[in-house]
Amino acid sequence: VARGLHDVSDRRDRPFIVVNCGAISPELIESELFGHERGSFTGATAQRRGAFELAHNGTLFIDEIGDLSLPLQAKFLQVLEDKAFARLGGIYDKFVDTRVVAATNSDLQKKVREGLFRKDLFYRLNVIHIQAPPLRERKQDIPVLMHYFVDKYCLDLRKDALGIPAKILKHLQVYQWPGNVRELENVVRRAVALRDWEFVFK
């Protein structure tokens, strides 16, 4: 959804940068978002631009924003409001024009009530709310997604085109997909690599 929003916007020719807060250790996430100056911490041997800078004039997609710590939420809010920040270890502000799209599987309103997510940041982010239903609630999308992923991974893996047998499609439309679209993508990637669909019945 975030990529789609970027691709149809006036920023489509600018960078689209993704940061998954759930996949980066808490010690590194600040540097990942805001960058750092050389010597700002052990191992910082060179200056590094963060995601906000890299996404200047483009779109920054923050996945699993609910995993941000409270101190980082405060700094994140400050960037959204001021459009400026200092790199880790830096003293000068960097000004950026970056559109932020944030996503989460967490119940952020519950986290706000529990004091785990800042209320002001929640309302600052929640200007336009897009609810993406899980795949099990929109199974009519499965054929379209499967063909998209088959084309994608045949190209990526330099494989010939792979058909999708009707029995496979029928079987996968009954499945409940607890892993959502990523699970479907991985099934298709495996089928393209193996040149076979039969493993889905095992």
C-alpha cells in the first residue's frame, strides 16, 4: 500500500525508503532513522545519513512503528513537526521534506492507553488511516497476487514462466493464511524456485 501511494504521487521519481522497526535492534534504530556522525558511538567510523535524509523529497515507510521506544517516539514526533533533526552525535539541524507512511500490526490505541505509545505522535500520524484487511478476509485477491508474485520471481530468479494449476488455486483459496500476504509470497517464491506446486498439499 505504501509503495502504491508513493508510485501514484508527485514524489514517485524520488526515493522510497523502508525502515522496519521490528527487524532492527533498539540500539541501532536511532542511527538507522536519523544517521550519525563519525565517532558518535563505538563503531561509528564514518558519517552516515539516516532514512529521513535518504528519503528527502520522497517517501519514508516506517513498518512496525509500534516497536519504537518512547524516547525515539519523542524524537520522531519532533521531526514530523519541525521537519528538522540532528544526526546522532551531531549539533547542526538537517531540514527535510519527507512524507512519512507508517504501518503496524499493533493496536496503537491500546498502547496509548497503556502508556507505551505517545498520544501526540499517534494523532500526528493518524491523519489518514488506511485499514488493510488480512488476506483471509479478501481471498478474491489471491489469484491476482499469485500471478504478480509468479511474474516477479520468475524474473528475479531468471526462470521460465510458471503456470498456476486450478487445483492449486482452489486449495490456496481455502487456506486461512495466518502469515498474510508475506506467507503467500513465500509460497509462490518456493514454487518458482522448485518449478513445482505439489508441496502445498503436504
